[in-house]
Amino acid sequence: MSALVAPWPISLILEPEVFIPLVYPGLVVLTLTLLGIIWLERKLTAKVQRRYGPLYVARKLGGAAQPMADGIKFVFSEQIIPRNTDKLVFIFGPLLLFTFSILPVIGIPLSPGYTAIASDISLLIVVALVVIAPIVLLMVAWGSNNKFSLIGGLRDGYLMISYEVPIILSILAMAALYNSLDLIEIAEAQAGTWGIFLNPLAALAFFAAMLIATGRFPFEIAEAETEIVAGWTTEYSSALYMSNMGTSYTRMYVMAHLFTLVFLGGWNPLPGFLPASGLLPGLMILVKSLAVMGLMVLLRSIYPRFRVDQGVRIGWHKLFTLSMAAIALSVLLVASGVWG
Amino acid sequence: MGQKKERVILLGNLENAVRKVGTRLADMRPIRNIRNWGITFSLWPVPLTTACCGAEFAATMSPRFDMERLGVLPMASSRQTNVLIIEGTLTRKMAKAVKIIYRQMPEPKFVIAMGSCAADGGIFWNSYNIVRPKDVLPVDVFIPGCPPRPEAVIRAIMQLQDKIKRKLKYRMDAKERPRKRARRQRVSRGV
Amino acid sequence: MERVLRIASDTLKSVAKELAAEGFDHVKSLTGMDRPEEGLIELVYHISSYLNPALRGRIVEVRTEVDRSRPIINSISDVFPSCRYMELETRDLLGVKFEGNEEPDPLILPEELKNTWPLRKDYKIPEEGVE
Amino acid sequence: MRVKELGKDRRAETITLFIGPQHPGSGHLRLVVELDGDVVVGIRPDIGWVHRGVEKIAETKKFVQVIPLIERPSIIDSANMNVGYVRAVEKLLGVEVPDRARYIRTILCELNRIASHLYGIGIFGNMIGTSTIFMWSFGDREIIVELMQELTGARLTYSFFLPGGVKGDLPDGFEEKLEKGLRYIENRIPEYNALFIENPVTEDRLKGVGVIDREKAVQIGLTGPNLRASGVEYDARMVGEYGAYKDLGFKPVTRPEGDSFARLMVRFDEIDGSIGLIRKAIREMPQGPIMHERTKGMARQVLMKVPEGEAFSRVECGRGELTFFVVSKGGDKPHRVRMVTPSFRNLIGFETALVGHRLADVPTVYGSLDYFPPEADR
């Protein structure tokens, strides 16, 4: 790349400070991934359910244009703002929510040295940004002035306190193992053995907490259709609903990236044809995150959903214990000198 | 709450102007085609079952007929849907609910009346508690049959798609909906 | 139907209690029949038993009559809770008032048909055929 | 698992939720749920959204014309509705059904029961959030529907039983197809077991939820699988007033727990039972006429005058016991047709089963009661 002098717009885009928020893992790839993952979710579910799923919208591509058609439909449908809502919150809430849910990607590095914010606590930054969104969500749920929305928002609030602790504890367990809070160092440390093999307990706790955080089955509690219609997004239509839907998938996208970096070795192991620096190792991250997301959406076709009290109980009883055990395992590994 | 001054995002005529420009833009050629393509393959019905035809509608969603092939995906809240399928007889009590639900849906929206009862009463023609959907809503497609077979439901959806592709006039909101539309409906014949 | 009891409307409750003591535990059906020519509404209760194997095959038919212009009768839904909704339905469709089982809203009729009783014979609906 | 302590204090602020009629978890029914926090402290079903006045319309139609009418309220279980009415008319006419017709009735009724139970299981699965079970059971139901279509010519509304017998005999080669279909359903049941019944989430959601104990179930007059799930051994087929159940040696399935899980399992067990009954009926089916001499032929059916009298019949539908009370004044139209449908009798179960549980249990109990609103509203 050094031999070739790129014209300035391209070199500007290739700068990590621009590339990461805007292209990958930022907006462009995020949008494409969302379209893909929604299609994949519907197709996988259909496969388990012994049917075709979306098909005729683009026959040759197996209906891959379905999320696009839905998106266009939403853009061109009427934006209803119910009379009794708090208009400001109703309109700007979803946008704020989407912004907050996409913000954590700026902390995600693509390779050693290729990162938007070079910080030795980037892991903490990402986790801190991840857990802001639910607070905005509560606000949105309140602003809709609808009982179902409110119940959905409250459920999300309840769950928030039960998944955040396991998330942070299992992350801490890994941080203790790698002796670092820098995502680059963490990923580099997994060049030999992936975190998921070092501390499977932490990986399990994090994965389950991730399911609760992103509202995937069996923890699709805040949007439980047959109980509270569409939960906190009941009153939304058109583009704002699309943004809400995007938010829930964006949270999944971000968490999957975090899982990849902390537990699945990030860009390791690099295949030979990829350079070890620059932005191309990001491809490995993308592939792994897609696999994680695929697994998350596949659960839709397998599990019913839990009740909210059961979700909270699982968070506090099972995942909390599990993540504490993960910390103990990490300490044991480090203290015994097996690792580190 | 009553005392509170209403907050408006776009003030006065600006909002109106934006609406007009938006409508005009959305009706121009390439945009119109893209829009119609999107709507055609994204007909999301309301989860409303008015009577027993719902059994056949559910069968249409089942793996054997799989409505999702055509992009039809039943959605939870009426705000996020654009097709109202009246599944069978419409009773007086339900008709009121249906009216509210229709008003809750965003434009552009379509109505399919399923079954003989929804067309003209069917076997319950002389009941004291039914209304004809065509008196309540502007129906786009009728499906004959008591109950219609799932194939007929799929056919109706394809007819609706055809209709959207050919002649969908775009409205940004439901304020001035012409009443005449109720009379212009087409009855689908035969299966 | 080996057993048919024709009783006066004011003894209904005591008969119900006797039947309950005999082992009959639920009401299968409550039918109201309008007889305008006699000025009566006839109520037919079909009572049977789930728990007692000897009574399972048997159904007791309790018949009673109320005045059509003042159709009021005691509710037996405290003895047999299973007939609570049947009584409310009969109230809606025939206008019989069951004392002790009252709800302000109609059960199955819409609000606008609140004080019409479709199952009475003088409520006409169109019929098929040439007149 | 009930939270009784919280449910007691009504003075605390409660939320009233209107669930339905347009709600993914309601169907054509409105549940007015009063919530204290997340706990249901009061529930009132608001029905009548599909009340079409079947009983009144029946008085304007001829006896044979009433058959399609009374099928409509429970369209997914129409053969069982049909047989109930036809039994009542036969009692009025005083005709005995030929043996072969009784066996054919049994086969169609049991097939329809399987279809109806699969429908209920599918809706139940959807209610607690697993769309896969909905899709699977609706897909498998198509097999049964196809078999019934082969036999009667219609997917859902068969009108196959007429007073005095059945419309047609088994078509050629039906036995083989039937056996193939039944074997398919049998082979599918283990897959449901693996994905749904033994799923830990399902057990967590269903066990101990919506318990109706034996005494309470009898007192409020529950019926059908819901009653049998509470440990009461009653089934209208036991009485043997119709079909060939007496000859086939029918035994009802019961479970003692009375919770949502038991109600689900009773349905699965009854599918097994129905498959056994159909096989036995096919094996033991006698030869002979399929229609009584006095009601043979279109003209006799249409011009049928039914002698004055009253008749009461009870049959077991997919959802429970259905009773008909038909009164004739000697004309060609019934004077009064009273049908008390199983869903209408199960309606009272909502209150009993739900108070004290959480909001998320409302669809669970709804699905487990297998309540079908058009059937209740008529």
C-alpha cells in the first residue's frame, strides 16, 4: 500500500478514524449485515420449519432482497405520530437509541494499530457504551404513552440489571486472564488459544447475557409478541419503526463483535494471504461475528420465550454464579501459572 | 397535560409543503417503481381474526402454502402493517374494532375481504349481528369461498400485488381519503 | 333422559341444591325457549355428573317456566358455577333476568342490541324463499 | 408459583390492560386483565366478537340445511359438530344408524380430532413464542386435512353426516393412504417431544402454571382435555351414545396435575389414542349399507319432516363435550336448536386459572385451554 499513493478521498476513507465509524465495523457494513442477517434469520427459521421463507422477491437470490423490500416499504409508508405521545421523545428517542447502539463500534480495532481510539482501556469503553442504550430505551417506551410500550420498556429495564452484571464480570474474568483492558492486546493474546477454550465458563455466561441484552430467543421478553404486542416499539410505524428494528439488530451486531474479539481470537488465526496489519484482518472478525449472529438468530426457531421473572432469575442465579466461577477459574489459571 | 403547549417539529406551512413535495417526489417514475416494488413484496397483515376463516388463513401461513414466500409476514402491531385481511364474518362488535384498526394503520394500506361472509354475508346472510365489510372499509380484493382454500388466499395476495404494481397512487397521510374507492373494488372470481 | 323434573320457578334453587346433594355436579346446558302463545319462557337445565360413575350416563332435565312479561328467576350459579355464563347468555338473548348473577354489560351481544332479545319468537329475521 | 400475597391488596394501583381483539395473543376475544405490577389480580373475558346468531338462523332453515350452519362455529372441528346435531335429529326421527356408517363416522370424527388437536398445539406453541411448533403442527395437520378431503371432498367443512347415515363410503384405496398418513403423524410425535415437550424452556413456562385442581374443574364445569388434565375421567365418548366407541373399547386419557403442561400432554396423548381408534375401526369395520332406508336419497333428506319432540345429544369434540338440544314442532324446520359448545363451557376457566399468575402467563393459559372464540360465541 505504501508504493501506491492513493488519491486523497480514498486515503482519507482508509484512515482508521474515518473507516471504522463509517465503513467497517461502522455504518456501511452494519447496514449490509443487518439486511443480510434479517434475511438469514427468516431463511434459517423457515428451513427449520420446513418451508421456503422469503422467495419470490428475488427468486434467483433465494429472496435475499426481502429486507430491502421491507425497508423501502417502511420508508414510503406514513409516519404516524399518535396524538397523546410526547412528540420530542417519540421522534428523537429512536434516533438517539440507534446512535447509542452503534457508538460502541468505534472502540473495535481491526488489527494491531488499526483502531479509531487508541486507548489501553478500549474494552471498558466499548462495554460502557453498550450499556447506555437501555436507558434511552426506557425513555422511548415512556414517550409512546402506551401501556404495552411501557411494560415492554420496564421489562427491558428489569433485564438490564440482570444481564449487565454477568457481562461485566465475564469480561473482567477475561481481562484478568489477559492482564489487559485493551482490545488489541486481548486479541493478540489469543494468537495461540482462543478465549473460549481458556475460560469456557466466561464465554457461556457472556453468550447467555448477550442473548438477554439483545432480546434474542429464549429471552425475547421485552418484545414478546403474544404478551405485549411489540413491546416498547408498539406505537412506531414507518421509518422510525425501521430504526427501532435496526437498533435491536445493531445491538446484536456490536455484541457479536465484542464476543469475537474477546472469546474467538479476534483476527487470529490469520490466513496466509491476509496482511497482518491494516484493515484487512477485519475480514476475519466479520466472518466470525456473522457466525455468532447466525447462531443467535437460529435460536429463534428452537426455543420458546421465558417469562420476565424467569429471565431475571436466570440472570442473577445462573449467570451471576457462572460469571463468578469464571473469575475464579481465571484467577486459578493465572495463579497456577498455567496461563500468562 | 391539557395546558401544555403543543410542540410541533416542523412549523406551520412548512410541514404542509414538505408533505406536498414528498408526495410529488414519491410519485415520479423511477422512485414510483422502486416504491411499488417494495410495497408489493412487503405486505404485512394485521393479526386480526374476525371469524372462522382465520383457520384457513393460518393454514396459508403453514409450511404447505407458506405465504412468506411472497413476502407476507404477520406483524404484531397494527402500526407496522399495511394489509387488513378480514377473515370471515364481520360482526357488529368486531366492525367497530376493525374500523379503529384500519385507522391505526399507516398509508398506503389495503383491505382483503376473505370468505363469502365478508363478501355478502354468506351462510349468515340473515343474521342480526353481522355487517358487510364493504360498508365499513374500502375493500381491494374479495376472496370467494366458505372458507376459501389457502390457494385462493394466495391468489388474492397475488392479485393485490398486481394491483399495487399497476396503479398505486401515493398518499402520505390518510387525511383526505376518497370515499369513492369503496365502489371501485374488484371482485376476484373463481379459483 | 330418564328423569324429567317439571318444577315451579321459585323452587328452582332448592331443587338444584337437592340435585347437588345427590351427586350431580355440573350443568351441561341451559336452554331458553320462548312460547309467546302461552306468554311463557321455558328454561331447560340439563344437569349431570362428572365424578360419580353411576350418574355419568344420566342427565336430569329440569324444566321451569317464567312469565314472559316479567321474566325473573333465581340464579343457580352459586350452586352450579358452571352455568354462570349460560345464564348470562340467556339473559342477553331472551331477556330473562337471573337474580344473583348480574353483570352490567351484555356478555355476547353488542351494545346496540342490548335490550333486544333475538331468540324470542317475535324477533324476526329475513328468511329464504319466495314470500 | 402463584404470587398470592401480592394479589391480595386491591387498593394498590393497578393497570387495566385490554388484550384483544387485535392482539397477536388474543384471537377474536378480549381479555380485560387487571395487573398489579406484573401479577394478574383480575381477568374478565369479553366475548361476543364472533357472535353470529347460529341458534336463531337455525330456526329459519330446514333440518338438513342446518348442518352446514352448525359446522361454521367450530370450523376446524366440523365433523364432531356435525355428528352432535345429526345424533339429535336421529333421536327425533327414531332411526338407527347402520353399523358401517357408525364406523365411518368414528373414523372421520377421530381424524378431525387429530387435526383439531394439532391446531390447538400449534396455536399454543405460537402463544409461548415458538413459531416452529406452530408451523410444524399446521404442516402436519395438512396431512390429516388432505385425508379428510379425500374422504369427504372438503378441506374443513365436510357436512358428511346426514340424519340416518353418512353421505358416502370410503373411497378406493383410502385405507392405505390413511395408514400412511397415520404412520407419518406417529413418526412426527417424537420430534415434537425433542423440540417442544422436552425443551427446558417449555417446562419452565408450563409446569405449575394455570393449575385447576380436580374439585375446582368439576365445579366450574370444564370439559374435554382440560377436564381430563385435571384428573377427571370423563369423556362423552365413554357413554357410547354415538359412533362405534362402545365396540372399539374406548378409554379416556387423564393426567392428575391440572396445569398447562398436563393440558398439552393430554392433547398429545389423545392424538395417539385417536390413531389407535382409527386403526381399530378400519380393521373391524363391517360391510353393509351406509344410510338408513327411511332417510335415503336427496329428496327424503330435503323434504324431511321431523316428528314433534325434543332430543338431547352429547358428543365429544376436540375441545370438549358438545351438547345439542333440538326441539321440533313437526315441521320441516327446527323450532329451537340449542348448542352449548365446549369452548363456551371452558371460558370460565380463564378466571380460575389465571388470577395470581403473571402477565406472561395469560397467553400460556389461553393456549392451554385451547379456547376457540367462534365456537364459544356461535
